[in-house]
Amino acid sequence: MSGIALVVTRYFGGILLGTGGLARAYADAAVSVMEVAGIVERRLYQELNINLDYHWLGLIKHELENGGGRQINIKYEQQVNIQVYLRPETLDDIVKLLTDKTAAQIVAEKGKSIYL
């Protein structure tokens, strides 16, 4: 494990635990918290913003979902604006696929990197 800070506070309740008892109480509290907390794994994703005409929406959504797109947000305006997060190693291939399938009728711009 890395990047962890754990603080255990004991308020004196009138019972003297002694050095060994105090150390065991702190250790038991820390272990209990770590067991409950579990491990969260985050991966690096690259934001991709896509503008397209409405008739490409079904195809684009399908390809993004198949390509592992995460947190797909869609705005319906004069054109459709899609914000999606993709793994950096697949981003260029997916942009090429979408451009080819739509005969270059989309505009795709890379955005920020984020851990999800």
C-alpha cells in the first residue's frame, strides 16, 4: 500500500492500558480501519470531446462503449457534444476508427488526463 495516512486517537476513559495494551489498541484500530476501507484502484484516462451531427450519434455511442469509454456525457445542442474518457493507449485508435466510420464528419479534441 502507498499514499496512506492513518491517525488513531484514544480518549482516556479512566482505564490504564499500559504500554503494551496501548500499542495493541492502536494497532487493532488501524487494522480494523484498513480492513473496512479496502483498496481502490484508479487508472489513467484521457478526456476526448467529440462534436458530431445527430445522425452519427448511435454509431459513435456504440463504438465508444465498445472501446471502453467511461463517464460518457452528452449535450444535445445544434450539434451533439460528447465528452468521454478513454484509456490513453486506445485513444488514437478509437479516434481513427470514428473518423473512418463517419467519413471525417466528426471533430475530436483531446482534453485533460484524469484518474478514474
